Amino acid sequence: MRFCLSRAGIILLICFLQCSNMAKSHSDCGHDLWLKYQKIENKDLLEQYSSMISVVCVSGSSATCQIIRDEMYAWLSCMYGEDILVNTSLSESSDLIIATPKQLPGIEKQIGKSQLAYIGDEGFIIQSMKFIDNPVILITASQDQGLLYGAFHFLRMLQTGRDLYDIHIMSRPKIQYRLLNHWDNVDGSVERGYAGKSLWKWDELPDRIDLRYKDYARANASIGINGVVLNNVNANPTFLTLEYLNKAAKLADVFRPYGIRVFLSVNFSSPISAKFHIEGNRRAGIGDLPDSDPLNPDVRMWWKEKAAEIYRLIPDFGGFLVKANSESMPGPQEYGRTHADGANMLAEALAPFGGVVMWRSFVYNANVDPDRAKRAYMEFVPLDGQFKSNVFVQSKNGPVDFQPREPVHPLFGAMPQTPLMLELQITQEYLGHSTHLVYLAPMWKEYLQFDTHAKGEGSTLSSVIDGSLHDYKMTGIAGVSNIGDDTNWTGHFFAQANWYAFGRLAWDHELTAEQIADEWIRMSLTQDDSVANIIQSMMMGSREACVNYMTPLGLHHIMQAGFHYGPQPSFAHASRLDWTSVYYHKAGTNGIGFDRSSTGSNAVSQYFSPWKERFNSPDTCPEIYLLWFHHLPWTYSMKSGRTLWEEFCLHYYAGTDYVDHMVETWKSLQGQVDDCIYQEVSEKLIKHQQDAYVWRDTCLKYFQKFSQREIVQE
């Protein structure tokens, strides 16, 4: 049977054709992300593809298979510039087959049970083979969701010009829960959001479904993201009311065929009656109880009943994300209970339905230790083994707060009995918002590849979070979203690359930052090899440049208070020392840096050997972390033979020099990328350049007062 497009597919095709026409007239707005498909101009590739793919069979009847049919028809027709056949049943002319073994008997025998078992529920196989004596390309999986991932991967191969001869790909996600965390609020604002207002139009839901919800789901499915936390970790209890649960349920209905589950951030004080509290206070609840003590049977029952209510509306609801006893958010410690007590209460409520709790480790009670960087480790490590089996401890990549560079959080590897979920920040809170061009995959690879030595050499952070080091029964990674309602989704066109890179690394953390950049460029900007190579080179150095012009050599947290955009190294506050710049840099005439060695705060003791010993001595401490772990005189001799002050200055100038290089490189590409994208990025880069100079000059002039030395430029 020849496939007819669904209504959604017709809309999809119209959008693609419009996008193709827009691209030809140089007016790409960035809306289509890496999912824009254009006619293949390379004649050799077009000849290869058209000779191998002309009739597609997608045999399943589910909504997910309908999406695959829509995608295949729209994308391949657009690529070829002519109609292709997409059938729902196999024919002798079928040359691309997309089906599970249940949908098409005979696949299991040819592929083999062991390979199908290897890919699990979400993985896929793409294989060149003979089927009924005809040469075909087969995309198969155990479940329809795997077929969707496989279809997107295959289309990515076409977009990036990959050879289709003799394919044999087996791919499965290395991490089970691959989530975006949206910090979106009821009023439509987005905390640390730099791309407009919230994508979720709460005032219109559940009656009106914005078309961008499906676009968003497609984008996430195309890179393997399978879960979305809809709301801010500074959670408003309103999200647990029936009114808002119905709104969330409607989003879940949209996302479900794309394999995406909905999660919610919850306020720990939700069971409390609002009449006991000032309206708008974060402790205001929606229940009728006098407290939210996790050992109070009434409180436990309240959460059980709330969980049952949620699952009646959203049968595949994922679970709760919790920020507790942190930055004025309520938690179990207000009742003398532990983080484990609080998390386990929620876990108990969710367990009958298969839900999980993601309990954030972002806590820094000043009474725990004078050094903020040590506090989460001190609170959570003693609780290892006390959490229920469906609880994650979700930890940021570093021990302070998403800085341009931090050492790895010492929690990773230190909690072998508790699944740790890695939290990365896609939105650029501390890296120039959506104004600076900063490709984050090199940063994330730096963390993922870091060897914690928790079980000796080879105990990388990635082996912790994918469960292979400690045999975790569930694994997870979360990215704090950079998505808003801006036309291009992320505020800066190049910030789309960070959303894309997060999804790709969440699926396979062994991919390189270069490989991911190349994919994104070829899917989003150009198929031209020389242009793609120039853009990739520019992107790859952007994060290190940001570190250099903001916080070189281990310097950290000297951004504007609250806003976290520009430099404010002079910021001090008598009552909140550990929020201030001077707390972190400790600059004086005698030197600069935070002494976390064994003679200082002894934060080095939280790391495994040999890192604790390496970090402990300035002679062996990697210079990228030097001022994180050591307070050193301005005359300290660096490995280069220069003084600390000289090296300090040169790093700042290296950072701005690289931004100058990016500006000039981008200028050289005028006429070789879409005009609209070129102009938008050019304007951002000019502001980026100005900001980098401000960072360099502000910081060097401020610290020069202490070093009492001339600023060195070369």
C-alpha cells in the first residue's frame, strides 16, 4: 500500500518546502535547527542515494511509525527534489525497510537474536543486506522508539554526506535517562533563560496546542533525548494542582510518540496549607497540612495520593526533580531530617508507577564548612547507601556552580551505592549568555573523560554516570535547557550546537567534540567541506577563549552578582561572603587564589589519589586549576618560566585575540552561509568582542592594583 501523508506530515512537508525556498533566497531564520533538509547538490552523492533508495517501507501502525513515514517522505522528497514512495507494506521494489521483527517476520533470523538483544529497547541497527533476494538497507529495532532513533540517524547520514555502501551500524544509548531540565516558570519567564520567554504557553494549555511543541519534540527525538522536566527547580507548588497537571498531561500526549516522557520539579512544601504562609513565598503549598515533615505519615500519604493523581493523567510520567534546602528552597532539614529521608518519601510514592526521584546535590549550607566547594560532598557522601533504589542524586559537573572551568565534582566516584546523575548547563549562565559564541562540547568532554581514579586508573566520570564503574541499576544525565520562544529557539544561532551536542553526548559520550560539531555544521549551515572545516575550527577554540578572557588559571566566580554576565571582581558583601567575588579570588598584594590545599581548606582531600596529591602541590597541580586550589604570590614561577602575573595577563590577551580571530573568520564567510544567519551571528560577534575586551581590561586593571606590576601583552 502506498503511503499517504498524515495531516501532520503534510504540514511537515510544507514547512520543509518553505524552508528550502527560504534557503535559496537567503532568509533562514534558524527555526528548523539541524532538521532542515535541502536538495542534494553533490551529483555523485545524489546518484548514489537515488540508486539505493527509491521505495521505502515503514510497516508499523503506531503513532511513532506514522512519524517515521512523515519524516522519510518529507525529508527524502526534499533531498531528491522529487516524490519518493513510502509504503506501509513490503514489496519487491522496497529498498529501504524500517520495521521491528514483530512487524516484519524474517528480520530476527537474518539479524540474529544476540544483536537484537544488544541494542535493548531504544537502540537500533542499520544494515545493508539482502532481503527476499533483493539488496536493501534495513533499519530495525526491538521497539518503535528505536526505529525512530534509527530513522533519524539514517537521515543524519544523508544530510552529512555519508557513504551508504556496506553499512553495518549497531547503536544503543549509553545512558538510560537523557533529560532536558527547563527552568521555566508559571508566569512565562525562564530562569537563566536568554532566548525569550518560556516555550510552554500555560495560559493556552490544555485547549490550544502550539505547533512548536511538535517541532521541539522532533528536535529532541532526533538526538535521542527521552525526557523533559517542564518547570523550574525553584518550583512553584502550582504545578501540582489539577489545573496544571492537565496542562502537563497535554504536553505529555504530544511528546509520547516521540519517546519523550514528562517530569516535574516539585516544591518540598507542597503539602502545606497555603493559609499558613504568605502568598508567593516559596514555602506556600497547595495541601491542607501544617508541615511537610517526611516522617509524618500524613505527609507521606499526601505525596502517595498526589503521585496516583498524576499517573491517572500521565500514565508514563517520569518522576520528580527536587531542589531542597538550597537557596531558600524548603527541604527535610527544616524538620531535622536528612536528604535521604526527603528523597525516600517521594521515591516511595512514585515506586508503584515506575517513577524516579532526582534529588539535586546543589547545596551549600555555610554551617557545614567555610569552603563552599566542599559542602555538597560533606552532606551527601555519608548518606551513600541510604537512598531508595529509584533515587538519583543529581550533581553539577563541578563543586561550585557551572563556571567556565572547574575541577570535576568530587562526588563522582564517591557514592558507589547511589546512582549519580550528571547535570550540565546548556544555557550559558556564566559564559556570556546567548551573546557569546561558546561551543560547549569540548568542556563537557573534558569532564566526561576526567579520570576520577575511584577504582584506580580508568575510572572516568563517564564510567560513573553510565553505570559501568559501580554497576548502577539506573543511569542518567541532565542538561539545563537553553530553549525559549525565540524564532531560532536559543537566542544565538550557534547556541543551537550546544543543545545538539548535549543530546548526542547523552546518547554516546564517546563521540568527539569535533565529530559532533561537523555533524551540526553540515546539517545547519553548509555542505561545503572547506567552509565546514573553517567553522568547526572556529568553534573548537571558543570555550578555551572564554575561560581565558573571563577566569584563567583556575580563577572562578567573579561575574556580576545575580546577573552573572559581565565581570565584577571587586564585589564584596559582608553578610554573604561565599557569594562574592573577593571570597573566591582572595587577591591581595601577597598574591591570588583560593587555598584548598591540605594547609588551607583541604578540599583536595575529597578527591581520590593520585589527584589529592597532585592538586595539593602547586608544582604538580594542572595549571588550568592552579588558582582553584592554591593562593600564590604574583611572582610565582610558572612552567613557562614566566611569573604568575605575566601568565595571568597573557591568558586574558589570548582570550580576546581568539575572539578577534572568530570575528575575522566569520567575516571571511560572507556569501558562503545563509545571509540571515550571517548577519545575526555577525552582530552577536561584535558584541561578544566588546564584552571580551571589557572582561580583560576590567579584570587586569583591578588585579593590577594588587600585583603592582605592568600589564603584559606579549
